[in-house]
Amino acid sequence: MRTHRLFCNACDRDVNLVITDEPTHDGQATLLDSEVVCLEVGERCTGALCPLGAVGPDAMVSLIVRNGLPMDGLRTVRAQCPSCDRETEMVLYGDGRAICAECAGHARWRIDHAEPMS
């Protein structure tokens, strides 16, 4: 995998990208070679379609999870995943959307309450 820093016109700033390696073997239906994965998809991303990776935020976060890339720049919470029914890291992005860091199942999220700090 190769890392790059490029300007994204959807969020009007430089972002960190990873270009995945090409498959090492010929599969029966290999359609894609390398994929562009934005490591900064999230609240500041304003586009419905990433101009760099040509996919929506749901697919971009799925690529991060599927490729085992670092989630340092993403907001995560520990919560019960409705898809795999385990307590895992859930990556929060967009308007109330989340994805499980283990099974890549999608979910909606909301804050039920907040407690004051002592």
C-alpha cells in the first residue's frame, strides 16, 4: 500500500489517502486493481461521492475497515453492534451513520444522553 497526501475539492483541504496493492493472484472475476481509500472521511467530508475514490462515504468507511487501515482520524465509540451482536469499535461518520470495525455491518447511531463531567 502506498500513502499520499492530495487536495480534496469536496472538503477544500489536503487529505491522507492510501492506494491499496493490486491483487497478487488472478481471480476468476478480477475487476478492480488498486483502490483509493481516503483516511479522513467523516464530519468534514461534504460530498455524497468522494471525488478522489469515486465512492460514497459508506463505501469509503467499508474500505478502511476491510483493508485493516488505521482509524486514527475517525471518531469511534465502543458499542453493541446490531449486525454481529458483539461489543466492538463502531466508526461514526456522516449524519448519524456508523460501521462496525469487526464485521463491517452498518448501523444508525444517536446520543441518548450525556452526563456532566465531575
